[in-house]
Amino acid sequence: MEPVIERYAPRFVVLSGVSVLIVLMAWLGIALRLVERRQHPNPLSQTTEGYLQACQYQLVPWQPWTDATIREAARLNRPVVVDVGTFWSGRCARLGRELYQDSGVADILKREFVPVKLDADASPKRARTLRLIAQSFDLPLREPLIVIFTPDGKPIVAMAPETRAELMRLLEEVSLAFRNAPAEVKARVQQLEQELIARWVRAATPAAFTDQDILRLNEELMDALEQREPTDGSQPQPYWLNQSEWLLTLAESGDPRARILLRRRLEALRQSRLWDARQGGFHALLEGLDSEGKPLGGKRLIENARLLSLYARASQIEPTFRATADALLDFLRTHLWQERPPGFRASVSPPRRTTPMTQTLPALKVDSTLYADGNALAIMALLDYVESVSSRAGDSSLDQARVQWAQQAAVRTMETLRGLRTFQGDLYHSSRRQVSDWLPDLVLVARAAIRLYCIQRSERTLQFAQSLLTHIEAHYRDPTGGYYDVSQGKRWASWTLMPMRLSTDTELPADNALVALAQIEFALVQQGRNEWRKRAERTLQVMLGDRPDNLEQFAGFALAANRFRVSFSSNRTEEAPNDHSYLGHGSRGRDTRARLQL
């Protein structure tokens, strides 16, 4: 039988060769493009923030938020697109690859706008203001977030983009409206500004409360939480830690219902895919899981420090949580601790998705910045761990080694935070010493110093805490009640951000809840001095007058109020200056008061 000869084989060989050649040319084009990006990065290459450094090779010519950038926008009379993101966010990393490496997106941003990048961790005041603007558009509390401003700093619109088509449609609409219908844009801006003022600019209205009012709020909050299934980590959880810390306070006082809820939540989180069984630590709760069930975000100091505190303290109620607390301490020591200066680095980058572009671009694996708020929370977590291990029976040599390191790390980190003090008396937000004057930094560091004083009786440490609290009283108090987030307005060219008073929770408990906790803790170590107890009660009364409709954002108040109830007698000498009683079911909620000017 004669062999069969394929008549078309030579033709297929040619086509295969052409296909291979096309693929090789495409790869060569990608490689040349990446080489050009590395040789000619955008202006973010001159910045020091971790997130901005990670974005320096994107096609979009991003600018940092500076006086020069704002003046340039006014000179060109172009809207300003501010993209808010974080180093640890997997969503930010994904959109950076899918959107900001796109030539079409880069072209319209370069031609019609002044694009600005903002690191939310490094610039907390600016990030908070943009999040509050986004909240008025019913956007979720997560990054990345885009807010578009007029050249003089008035917000036009906000969005949390997910696709290229969504982003391009918004940019084209704003660009056309700004050029062809300026009157309509001006009217929209004025309407939004009035809504923001109506929502945030209000005087404080303190409301008196009793122990029974606090207990009733506890029941309302637990009713709301019981209606939810324990989280598996698939969805972002912006208020999970605040609620769990409140439940822990009740559980430690013996509340059986709170103990059941807390145990269920901690067990579900430990069994979720957010836990890294190989290297330890939890991936970002604010990110959740992707469609494949994999963690989106990196690992953050702020979250893992608070989780260490939760599991360590909860282990005194439920011993099965001890192993998780030990693993969290080991993660902080192995992956986030640094020796010079002593302290904890901010975050580990999100899981890296391998693509042809990511294989050749340099990438940071850890944001080495030391932030004041995260390190203060880490000190408190270390001390909680020390107390929990001290209560165990028959400590092993490994436990003793962990305790010794935790104590030493807490003391050394406090010295680093002490070195962040400015000449004005407040603190730099980070070891980069670029931003200062931020109330949560002062409060959290003061609380950490008070806790450290309780472990190691040092008058120097207590005096440091007292000086921070006294500085808050002198410079951050709202004349109508409560405390502002910054002591004075911040200005960049013609843009101004004014102080605001926050009584509802964000990722952390509300600013005024943190202040009340610090005042309570300082009153307990200053026995016989009632002025700090009275200040704490007054702060809680102001917060109660600001009660929101959504109780999920009020766990910070519940935490501080229960701490006050447990710590002091119900016979309180100072009442509110009016007859506002604690609002029960069906009462009209009031949003947070603030001063906001853009």
C-alpha cells in the first residue's frame, strides 16, 4: 500500500512559522515597552510613599498631591482626578495592571485632566475627606477610589471603578460636561457642596445616658449581629474588628451571649481562606476574597495587631485560641518587625498575579514605613499577649521566649514613637516625617503608653501619655463638644481641608471613641482625679448626640461606653447641658458633625 502524502503540509508549516513569528514580535513589543517604562517612569518615581512607588511604572503620568500640582491644574483649567489607593490592596494592584497600563485611559487622563495619586495610609486626612465624599455617592468603604475635582477643589463626582469601560465612560462624561456645559457642572458642584455641609457641619448636641441605656444598645447591636452568618472572609469587612472588640469587652465581663457571638466570629475567621496557614497572618479583611476564593489583599500591621489582641485576650476565655495568638505573634516578629529603627513595618504586598508585564517590572514586597497608629496598636497587642501568656498554667520555654521578646519589642517601639514627636507637640504620622497633626495617632500612642506604664511602672512613660492627652485638650477640642481630627485646616494652593469631628466608625473606632477610651484609661491610673473621668463622660455624651441610623458604625461608642460603665460607678456628677435622652427604638438618628470645606 502506497503511503499517503499530505498535500497541504507545507502550507501548514508556513502558517505555523508565521504565527510563531507574530507571537515573538508581540513579546518583543511588550519587552520594549517595559524597558521604556523602566527607563522613563512617571513623576511618582520621585516620591517615597510605598503605594506611589509601586505606581511609578504605569502609563498614566500621575502626579503627587502637592502645591505645584494644584497650581498647575488651575493654570491649565483642567479637572483633577485623584486616585486613592494603598500598597496592600489587591484591587489597586489589579486595576493598576488592567486600567492604568492601557494607552486609551492614559491618553484621556493626560489630555483632559490632571491625574493625581494619593497613598491613603500615608495621607490619612486627605484620604478620609475623599472617603466621606465617596460615601455621599453610596460607594463602598474600600480602595481604589476616584474623586474628580474642579481646578479650585470642589468635588464633582466619585466612583470605585471595576472595569475599563466604566472608567472611560465616567472620564468622557466629565470631560465633555466640563468643556461644553460649565454651568451644569457648577450647579452640580454647588448642590453637592450644600449636601456635604448639611450632613457634616453641625454643632455638638450632647445627650445624657444611663447604664441601662448602654445595656439596651448592647442588645440592639447583638440582635443585628446575630442576624448575620459568621463571615467566611469572602466579602470586605470594614467594621468587623470594631464589633469584635466590643463583643470582647462584654465577653470579658461575663456576658454569655457576647461570648457565643465572639467565639463564632473568631472561629469562622480562623477557618476562612484569609488565614495564611503557611506563613501565618491574616490577609486584608477590607479586601476579602476574589472570584476564585483566593485572598485579594496583602497583610497589614493594623489588622494583624488588632487580631493578635483579640485572639490573645479571647484565649483567656476559650483556650483553643492560644495557638492562633502564638502564630500571629510569630508572624509579626518574622515578617513585619525591623531592628532599625525598632518597630513594625506597615504591610506585605498582595499576592502577585503573574503576567508578562509583572514578570519584568520591579516590585516591592513590603512597605517598610513605620506608621504611628499601627505601631501603637502593635504595642497594645504585644502587652495583651504578655498578659494572656502569664495567665497560662505551665508555660513552656517557647512561651517564655515569646513573652520576653514581646516585652522588649513593646518598650523599643515606644521609644521609636517618642522620637516622632514634633516641635509643636503632636506626632509625625510615620517614620518618613512628612505628615503630622492627626488625632488618631496621638490617642493611640497615648493609650499604648498608658498600657506600657501598667506593665512597667515608669513615670517617664506616664508623663509622655499625659503630655499627649493634654495637647489634645489644648488643640483638638471642638468648642461645642468632642474633638476634631486635626488641630487646624490643611491647605495646598487654593485647596483647603478643615477639621471635622467624627463620632461614627471607619476602619478604626471613631476618633471620639478612641479619645474616650484614652481618657478612661488615664483616669484609672490617676486615682483620685475625676477630671479625666468627667471628660470621658462628656465625650461619650457628644458621641451619643451624633448617633447614626446604621448601628454597625456605632460599635466604637458601644466599646467605650461599656468600658466606662464597667470602670466607674453609675452615679455620675456631670450631666449634659440639655435634656436629650438616650434615643431608643424608632428615634431619629443624627449623623456625625464636622467642618468640611473643599
